[in-house]
Amino acid sequence: MIRKPITTEKAIRLIEAENTILFEVDTRKTKDEIKKSVEKIFNVKVESVNTSNRGSKKIAYVKLDKKNHAIDVATKLGMI
């Protein structure tokens, strides 16, 4: 489902500024399935999920609830 986190300069900026983490996900998964998966794996509350298809890849923009900090999840993943 969730293939890998995206660690570009823009992705790091989104983590710090908007509490949003970017993931490359399976192209067949819906926003609701992505949301449930992130909540289960990282034990956080997800506020919203936006997706973008780039060629054969699907990018999920996962915005976390204000009580959960994206920088903490990114640290666990080794992104920062």
C-alpha cells in the first residue's frame, strides 16, 4: 500500500510548514484506504489526504492532525 516516503526538498518543507508528509503509494488505492493505513501504521490521526498521479506513480499528500506532528513521524522514518 505505502511504498516509500518521499524525501525531496519540497517534501521536507511541507513537513515543517504544513504538517504534511508525502508518500509514494499503490496506484489502485483510494484516499480513504491510504488514510486508514497511515493511521494504523504510524498511530496518528490524519486530517486529510490528497493524491497526485505522476506517470506510473501515485503520490499521497497526508496532512496530519494538529495534535500529531509530521516531524515526529519523519524522524521515525529516518527522513530528517
